Amino acid sequence: MDALEIVNVSKRFGHFQAVRNLSLAVPEGRVYGLLGPNGAGKTTTIRMVMNIFLPDSGKIRVLGTTMDEAMKSRIGYLPEDRGLYPKMKVGELLLFLAEIKGVRGAAARDTIDRWIRKFDLVDWKGKKVEELSKGMQQKVQFIVTMLNDPELIILDEPFGGLDPVNTKLLKDIMLGMKAEGRTIVFSTHRMEQVEMICDDICLISKGEKVLDGKLTAVKKAYGKNTIFLDYEGDGAFIEGLEGIASVDDYGKSME
């Protein structure tokens, strides 16, 4: 069974077509990367999966069925826009949010302590959230995502705000969760993050799927003569460089 199936999904906001006729399937127990430049439609797609936005057309199936409130208890979701209460202490905040997710008492405390140790936040448990760096707050937000012991984990730009050390830590944790049989879907605009962790990828540009499949197959098909890069400003000059046979420009990134 696929953990997530999206079939011919589209979403428009006024005159702006955010997602157009998108289809993809995420096999159970794998790490799936949703890759694309900023504004490609990744966050809109994730929000439709989570029922925050309703698609204009198409269908979405999560863990074999349609999404509802009961289904959300089986999912861990890290949104693009982080939401923590800055005046609360880290430990108190996590207990509060665990209770909202239906995890209480000793089970909640044990889960929180285990994740705080994993992320080396023991000394910060009694500190207010506003005292933490952006990277530390990101780790707290990730712990919130895992409080309900989810089967399917959906992460919108999870590496944002993390330094290289904590990026590696999170990567190792994600691979550990995969080894436990969990399914992970995460969005990113950086190809190297996809390459270091993903089994499968889907590249989106301007709301449409460009390619998808197993990472190994995609890399083999495109070979060593194809590169993905991000750029700022006008990238038109790249097409005229010596040795460039063709360019697919997705806006701030190209192939």
C-alpha cells in the first residue's frame, strides 16, 4: 500500500494556479523528497494533504483512506510556518502540546525526555522558548511533530535554520525513523538534501510535476552530465556557456 497517493490534484488561488494536475505516490516505509524552487507549489501540496486547503480537483488518499480528524492522529506534520509559544518553557510547552495530541501522563513525559536527549536539549528544557536560537526552536518543533508517535511524517522544509551539525543530526534521526518502518515526506529546494536521504523524489516547478521516481533511477537516467543548481538574479547567461547542451529553467533553479 502507498502511504500517500495524490491523483490529478489542482489548486488555484484567484488567478494564480498554485498546483496543476499533480499526481504522485509515496510507498510505505520510504523517504520521499518533494523538490522544487520556492513558489513551486510544494507547501500548497502539503497543505492539501493535511486538509488545510481543499483541492479544486483530483483526489488524495493518506494511509489508504481519505484524510479526516481521526487520521491526523497517525500523522506527524511540521509546517513551513513554525508555531511555538515564546513565553512558555520548553518542557511545559511540550507537555501541553502532547496533551492536545492525546498523549498524557507518564507516556508524554517519557516521549518528551527521549526526544530531548536525542536533540541534546536537556539543558534547555527549563528555558523559555524565546531564549532558544532559531535552530534550537526548530528542533523543539520537530519534537512536537513526533509526540504522537506517527506512522507518516510530513515535513515542510525541515532543515531550515539548522547548522551543518544539526542538519546531520536530523538526517540521521530521519533515517532511524525510516528503519523503524515509518514513511517520511519532506519538501526542500536543495538537491543535496534530497540526495543525502531520499529513496524517491518528485521535482515540481510552477505547480507541475517535472519528473518523479526512485532517486537512483532518476540519477541514472540523467547521468553525470546533468546538474541541478540554484541561482539568484538573471540566469539566462548560463545557457550560453560553453559545454551547455540544454537548460530547463524553473525560476531560481535550473537543470
